[in-house]
Amino acid sequence: MSAYKTLVVHPEKCNGCGECEVACAKVKANTNDVTYSRIKVIKGLKEEFFGPVVCMQCGEPNCVKSCPAGALTKNQKTGVVEWNKDRCVSCAICTLGCPYSGIYYHPELATVIKCDHCGGDPECVKVCKPKALEYSVEAKVYEEQGQLEDLFGPDLAACMGCNMEILVRHTLRHIGPDTVLAAPPGCLPGVCAVGFNGATGTKVPSFHPLLTNTAAMLAGLRRYYKRIGRDVTALALAGDGGAADVGFQSLSGAAERGEEVLFICIDNEGYMNTGMQRSGTTPFGSWTSTTPVGPGLRGKTRDSKYMPLIMLMHNCEYVATAVTAYIQDFHEKLEKAHQASKRGFAYIHVFSPCTTGWRFPGDKTIEVQRRAVATNFFPLWEYEKQTGKLRFTRPVDNPEPIENYLSMLGKFRHLNREEIDHLRRTAEERVRILKAIEASGLENYRLAS
Amino acid sequence: MQTKYLIIGSSHAGLSAADEIRVHDSDSPLTMISMEDCLPYSPTILPYILEGKVEEKNVYLRDEKFFQDKKINFLRGKKAVKVDPSVAKVELDDGREISYEKLLIATGSEPTLPPIPGLKESPYYVLRTMEDAKRINAAAMQAKSAVILGTGLVGMHAAEALGRKGLKVTMVELLPQILPGYFDAEAAKFVQGVFTKHGIAFYLNNPAVKVESSSVTTKISLKEGQEIEGELLLVATGVKPRVEFLRDTNIQIEQGIIVDEFMRTSQENIWAAGDVAQGKDFFTSKTGLNAILPDAYEQGKIAGLSMAGDPAVIMAFEELGQELAFSYPGGINRNTFNFYGNRSFSVGLALATEEDGYEIDKMFFPGGGVYQKLVFQGEVLVGAIGINVTLDPGVILNLIRRKVLLGNVKSEFVVKPLEMSRQLMWSHWRGVAVKRN
């Protein structure tokens, strides 16, 4: 069993141009007649609506089950539902089985036609200007990661729905066993990293620095290993307290000195493991146990500091923001950060929703992250010093209303219009600044040693 | 011998159940019995074998490797002759007994013979098994003319196939129209016209009353007095569940084996699925047969889930109640029919009329060979017929099954059913609801 590439359709991005139909008809039937296209655009309805329809290559395809001729099969290697011309009797019962408009009877051909992913390089995706079609390899990550050793033990003990497990398992698998892990006070040590009775939950050496000295200790470790001739990755998995607040002086110093450290800040916007107190990264208006909501107070009165930009201005080798909800994106950033940490300081700021402290159901962890990205509350970007360029890795041109994100969380439940607008403006302003940097680049930073 | 799961029958329902059982229980002994000594195939393919559209070697739904890989003990050429639920045993025609823990009866259906004097004594053919198809093909090599009793899908398919082989084909129907199960009078008339154009003769509303045979031909006398002759007589007047071997059990049988939402019969540890089962109807509170391929694999799947004790069925049933469990939604009549280069489909209450209280929208261009009928009950689509129209029958089926409220898009749906049904698919079951501002 393996993960398959999929043709992902983003109907909200489709503009109905029909280029995909033209390209498909051309490549599949060498004609301009779009009736031969395997992908179809919905057009001409009163209320503008564009949603390309195409075979979903179902896991349990009804078309396959309803074929009396055994002409349709699910290819277990590629995931594509394949049509065998020699066996097909053109009865079209498959079109009755498919609930997704994925297989059509073509009267001139007198057979059914369906998408076959062009053998792994779909033509429609190449011509889709608004990027409504995507040939996704997202699932590939799990296939690749499945081959690597899981460097955390079983039975991690986190709150239900916690993002931590997916985050740390993916991170350590990717970075590999030649790693020393620093886990300062925060949720992660409790979840497993420092373990119990002298045994850690990790299969790599890990240690428990103070909240204040994580980056400094890692810097020393990296230097020591280098001196004895070992290339060991110095990895920090620190909370926002251990990175942005209490741990900031050592972090700032290490980054400024260009220490060869990979520092990952797991930002759950507060001191969650000690009882959900506010931190420097807690957003404006948030309920926390130290910024309560009642007759006098309405949550946090100050804005969060935007830590990723602060780190960008430290002249790091690599700075990125990431979420586990877009795991492919996260892995690409891990890879770049890992390489960069051999040259200098690499920093990834991971937005990590806390079911307990933010108050949302445990099964919504991924959804909360996606809404945060889609509303531009937490834009995804990366900066590479080698190019001096900042790049949005998942640009959101038409952000959803910020309420779509805020309304998912109990900690924002009390917000009024004005407060919501304030959060929206803050988010907009951050994107504006990031776009300005994206446009101008940081040329002098690139040249700096 | 002993087995945990025993499946009698190896067509769509049986195979679908086996697939499902193996998803949830990959090891327990699973035995499948087929009365024919060949790999599994679909009876639906048989008219296409007559037509020569596909070779016999290319129609089998599974190969030997499948049974090895899935650890299924496949007994071919064996017929179950007796079931004894009290001791959980099935007896085969070779005298062997099989003890089961869970039994699925998926024996399908067999042709019915109308009570016409002389029919049984005359040489006639039916089309239900691979052997039948081979026999008809052999006979068609010699014959110059054929008479077909019955104008259902099997009869119509056979008529086209035999007509294409050069036989003079005459069709006899008891009812006033052809394809009475799927098409209303207008659609049926159009289809009949196409067949007539291709030389097929019809006698409708005019049942056969007597069959006589000589050494070469068979003579059929009709109610209105006509006498027609053919060298090949094919009886295609319908099918009935193959339940004869269950007669002396106490499994509840009416037209077919009575089953509940999980395809369970009245007897513990016995399930039934496919043509043989009499399950609930989607539109009414009644039960009935729905002897069609798409229902067979769905019922088989549910039976398989239920037999293997899948949580989707069992837990949901216990914790959420019947409505929310994965269960049989009720049979919806549906089929596709392609004939002489035309395409058609029928779904749901396709025969409904305005007199029955339904709202009907029809589009008919006989010249262009186009017919479209949409049947609504209030704001919900309940049936459709399409001849040479571009629609997605599967999407239409789901609009019906999900009882999608059309609301204020109904008038546009009538004009642009293809586009609108695709939009409704997006917003109701394909995932994200999308609307452009």
C-alpha cells in the first residue's frame, strides 16, 4: 500500500477559462473538440460558479465495481482507475455508478472516456493559469517518511488532538539520527522528550536545558562536535516561551553570532503546559488564564510580537513559518533549514494550535491551521539568505474573512466587531510588510558574512 | 469441511461481499461456491457476447491469483442443494457438507417461463449463463430468423445482437410498450422506432398464447390471431430469485429472500444480497426485488461489512441507531441502455406521471432522437430518463438518493440539468461548497 499522487481541484480558484478542456482534448484525442476532454468545466449558470469535474481516482471506485466486463481496474501502484478498451462493451453502467462525474460516455467514440493522469504528468495542470488544478504529491511525504526511522518512542502523552506528535515525529524523521535535541521547559518535555526516570522518549540524545539558555547550550554542543570532527545537527524544539520570551536573549545572541543551530519554535501562543498564561506571542484579545475575560478585562490588551520577522532581521541563514497542516511545505522547509544549519543559524516558526488552551475540539487541529493560513492570520513564507529573497510558499491572494479562523476558537469567542477588525488589520499589516520585503529583497543581508 | 464465511454465488454481490470481508478479516476461512465451472463473470455481459463485442476469455471479473491472494477457497461447478440453518450447514450437489459460521446467499436469479401452452415442449433458449450464450451463438449460426418473447433489457439487447448477425427478429410483448420497467410510453416508442428502422418487428399488447414446433421452426400464435415463425426462440420475459434450494428452510421468502437494512435474513448468521434478496424500496415503505447490477454490488458490500462485524455497521448501529449506520438505503431502479449507437439511461421513478402527483418536465426532439424527462416530488428530484442527452447518470442518481433540495435552483436545473447537477454535486457531496461572489 502506498500513497498516490492526486489531481487536486480547487474550485474556488477556477475562472472557467476552459484551457484544461482544450489541453485535454488535444493530448487525449488530438482534436480541438472539447467534448473529448476528460475534465469538464461547469459553465453558463446564472450564478457564476466554476468547478472543474474530473475523475477522483477513488480508493474504492464504484465504476470498477459496477463494470460487468472487468474493463475498469484500480491500479494499486499508481492509484489510477484504468480503463481497458479491449474488455469494455460500452454498456455505460459505470457512468451510473460514478457519483462524481468522473467517467463519461462519448457518443461519437461510442465508449466511455476518463482521466488517466496522462501517465503521471497531467496536461490540464500545466495550462491552468489560476492554479485551480494541482497535481499534488502531498501524500508522497507519508510514503517517503514511512521509509525513515521514527526517532520517537511510542506512547507519547499529549492532550487529545495535540499537534505536537505529528510535528516532532516528522521533524526528527526528516533531520535524522545524527542529532542532539534540546527541549527546554514546555509541553514537549512532558510529552516525552526528556522522558521519565532518566530514560528519554527519543532515540537521539536529548537534553533539557533551562528556558533561558537553549540556544547557547546548542551553540556550544555544535562547536564541540565540530571540533572532534562529527557533523551533528544541533536541534531545538522550543515553545514560544522558550524562544520568544524567556529564551530570547540566548536565541537572539546565537542567531546574531551565526551559530550553526536549527531552532524550531513551536508557537502555541502562550505558556500552555503551566496553565495557559499569556506570552509575548499571544495575540491581541486572546483569553488566557492571566488575561481573563470578564466585566473588567477582555483578554489580552497588547498585540503579539511577530517573532518570525524579528528573527529575519537577525541575519539568519534561513527563516520560515510553517504549519503541519501543509506537511509537504513543512518538509521542504525542514530540508532547507537543515542544510542552512550547517552554514549558520536556521529558524522555523511553527504555528501550533493548542486544543486545551485555545479551546477547540481535538479533531479540528489541522482545520484550525488551514483557516489561519487561508485568512492570512498566519502567512506561510520563507527567507533564504543565499538569495536574499523572501517568498510566500502558499500565497493567499484573496484571504477568507478572519472570522472564519477566529470563530473556531473558544479563546476568541468574546471578541466584538472592533476587536475582530483590529486583529484583521494587524494580519493585513504583517502581510503588507512581508510583501514589501518580498518585493525589495534583502540584498545587503545576502552579502553579509 | 468447515469455514467461517460461506458465500453461495460468485457474481457482483458475492464478490463485493468477499472484498469487504477481506478488508476487515484477512485470514479467517472464506469459501465461495459457484454453480458454474468457470471463473466469476457478470450475467450482464452475456448479451455482449451474443453481439460479439467481447470474447469469452475477456469477461471474467477475477483471475485465479485473486482467490490465492485473498485466501478464498473457490469451489466451482458446485451447486448448493440444501441449507440447514439449525445446524449451520450447506449441502452441495456432490454430497459434500460445509459448516459455516456466517452464510451469504447470493445465488442471483434465473429466467422465468411464461405459462404458454406448448412452450416447455418446444426448443427454446434463455440467456442467463455463459452456456446459454454459447448455445444461442451456435444456433444463430444456422438460423435465419428469431422470435424473442419479452422486451426487457435482455430481450432488446438480444434483438440487436441477433439482428446484427443477419437474423430476422420478431419481438412479442404482453404489455403495450417495450422496456416497461425503465421507459415511459414516449421514450419506449422512440426506442422501438429505432429498432424498427433496423428491421426488428414488434407485436405489442399481444401476448403469445400457443407455441408449436416442427423440426426446423417454432410457430408462435398471438392473442390477436397472428402466427409468427422463427428458427430460434428466445424467452426473455424476466427473472426470478434462485431460491428453490431454500424451500424447506424457515428462511423467510416472499418474492425473494426477505432482508433488513444490513442484508440479514430472518435466520441468524444468514445474509442475502443481489437479485435473490428482497430488500426495502427507497421510495416506499414496501420491500421488493431490485434485480440490477448496481444494487447487487451495493448490497454485497453491506452484507460483507455486516458479516465481518465492521464497526461502521455494528458500532454505528448500536450507538447511533439504525438511521446513521452504514446500511442499505433502499433499492432505486436504474439502468443504462445503449442501442444502435444511441445512449439512454433511466433512474428512479422514471415512469411517474402528473396524475400520480409528480411534477414532470419533458424535453422531446424525436427528430434529433433526444428525450429527457425529469420527475420531481416537491423540491426533490425523484426520477429521470435521458435518451441521447449529456447527463451524468451517477450524479442524477445521487441527487435522488440524497434527496437534495433544489429550492430556488430548480427552474434552472430544468433548463441546464448537466451543469446544475454538477454544481449541486460540488456543494453537496464532492467537498467544499463553492460560490462566486
